[in-house]
Amino acid sequence: MSSIPPQAGEFRNRLASEKSPYLLQHQHNPVDWYPWGPEAFEKARREDKIIFLSVGYSTCHWCHVMAHESFENPETAELMNKLFVNIKVDREERPDVDKIYMTYVQAISGGGGWPMSVWLTPDLKPVVGGTYFPPKDAFGRPGFPTICQRVLTAWQTKREAILQQSDSFVQQLREIGEQEVAGAAPEALSDRPIALCCEQTAAGYDARRGGFSKAPKFPRPVIMNFMLRLYDREGPDTVTGAKALEMTLFTLHEMGKGGVFDHIGGGFHRYSVDKDWHVPHFEKMLYDQGQLAVSYLEAFQITHDPFFERRARDVMDYIIRAMTSPEGGIYSAEDADSIIEHGRPEHAEGAFYVWTKSELDSLLGSDAEMFGYHYGVLPNGNAEPGSDPHGEFLGKNILIQRHSVDETAAKFGLSPEQAELKLASARKSLFNVREKRQHPHLDDQ
């Protein structure tokens, strides 16, 4: 399992004896973390303390951010240790715990994500919940320490109301579970829910860049797989079928050309922060790769377009090469962050994947101009300021296919076959160089 070896005499908390890569990442926090289990529950009941539950996973970028800002901060940790019994959970290790409390967070906020932060009564009923909280009050939003103090105050002064509210949620969750277990015979599915789903999906469709939402844009393969099945159900000669196919194929094309796709090593990143599929959140999740491989394969089966075949192969080659263990198991995720410079500890999001123009010029020689034209390389970096508000990618290029092979060939007086051979050779050269960089952390569960 992945963990950072401690320095001599370095502090370790209870998580040092755990096996989860995510929990081990937090073994040196000054927070008095407990793993999920009876020891923590008994302490909360004995001392009549609220439980702070933090759920995440080892390749989660915002989990790292909140850990650095809050859980590694001695003052914040002292406050947490004083006020709460603190429990850390790996969602990959305990998906059951994650599902229960994520249902609560989504119900009260309309959204969810990780890190998930939930405060519980001593008998594990949720009181307050959310995701990432900043370390300080800013822009009218309370910081994590402020929320901790507010939770304690509410527990001390409004306990009955809190208990009634948490009991109500638990009862609703129990009723949902009982309905699922009862397994009443479902009614025959009418056409109306299918039509409604199609209408709502189409309403969010971006006809300019593909996708089914505004920024940030997630690949959402479930929607695309639904649309392809709708096309098959309705037929190519119907308005509904033709529109479903059009939206799906265009989205797959735009994603496959975008920076959200790793043009050097294959596989898709988690999402793009912009509407153009360019600047990604660089994490790679196994469940995205598996579902997107299906989407691209089915698009190829329908159209016989070699672009879709290539992207399906790119995804599956990536899984086999980078995410498959020697024993044949498949790892769950790769981190967004990686070391900026070999031999130094500083990490940054996407450092493994980005290139300066001078690097590319040096590595690709006479083919650098053509490669840069095809993949949108610029001297000062190609991330738009609106997609990079903190300037993390200044001077860096996130490869995005700006021109087709035919356009690139025409620009440089080549046949399409010659241009593709040169681009493939350049990608291979960059792959070999990139492999020498330190890879992002791999969640090897």
C-alpha cells in the first residue's frame, strides 16, 4: 500500500496501523483521528461528544487541499480534538458508510462530493453536513473552524431540535430501505419517463462544445449510454433517435479532442473546469474509464468512425498498462497532483501531464511546430485565464486537438497519412519522456 515513510520521531496517530492508502495519508496529522469503529463510538457516547466524520479517498484533490489547510494545521487540529471525536473513512474501503451519509448531504444541499464532512450525534445520526470547507471565513462563507464552533453551540443549546431533525432523516432513510427490500413488482415503464429524461438532458446540451451541462463539465457516460439506447429504441429515422445520436456523437468527439483526454498516455481525466473540455481536474477514475470505453465502442459500432475506435483502444490500453496489477486486479484511481520537480517535495495539480513550449521544441525538433499547431501549444501556455484563476498553468500547455489531421497535413504540405505518422511518433517520444517523471499517486485498492 502507498504511504509516506515517517521521519525519525515524527508524530503518528491511530491511523498509522490502518491498511487504507487514504487513512495512511493522514497518519501524521495532529488531529486525533479514529478509524470507523466501536472505539470511537464508545468515546463519543461516554464523553457526550459530537462526532466529526471526514470521508474521502487517496487520489481526491480537494481532500488533499482540506487536509493541508485544516487537518495539518495545529490550531485547527487542537480545536477539533477539543470539540469532537474525529473519524476518518476511506470511501473505497467503506462504501456503505459513504452511501448513508452522502445521501444525507445530497438531501440537505442538493449536491455532494469529496471530501465529505458530516457531524454526527454520539449514536451516529447526522446533524450538519457538507463537502470541502475553506480554512477561514471569506466572501460571506464560514470557514471550517467557524462551522465547528457553530455545531458545538447548536449541540449545547438546541439539542432537542437537532435530535428531532436527525431522527426524522433516519426514519426517512429506513422507510426507503424497507421499500427496496419489500421488492414490490414494478409497474410497466411507460414512455413518459423516458421522454422526460430525454427532454431534460437535451435542455442542458451544449450544441457548441458538446456535453450536457455548463462548466464544470463531467463526461457523464451514463447519459451517453442512455442516449445510444434511446437511439436504438426509437430508430435512426425518428426525430428523437436522430437527435439522441447527434448529441452523443458530437459530445464524444469534443471530449476525445479535448484536454480532458490524455493525448499522450490515454484515459480520461475526471472533468474539465471550463466549457470547452480543455483544462481538466487531472484525476483519473477507473469507473470513468470503464463506462467511457463502452460509450466509444458503441459509437464505433453505430458509425464505424475510426476516431471512436481509437479512443476506445486508448482507454483500454491505459487501463491495461497503468491501472492493472501484476496479479490481474485493477486499481481504482490515479491522483490529480504530482511532484513538480524530481527530488523536491512540492506537488501541483497536473504537473505530470503539462508541457512548456521550450520542452516540446527541444524534444520534438523539426516536428515541434506541426505538433504545436495540432495540439494548440502556445509560448506562454494555452490555459485561458478564466479556466486558471490562480495561474497554476502559466507557461504550461495542456494538449488539446485544435485541428484535424487533414488540416494539419494541409498546413505543413503533407499527406494525412504522413501527418498522422509524424504525430504518432511525437506522441510516443513524449510518452517515453513523461514516463521518467514521477507518476501521480496510485490508489492501489
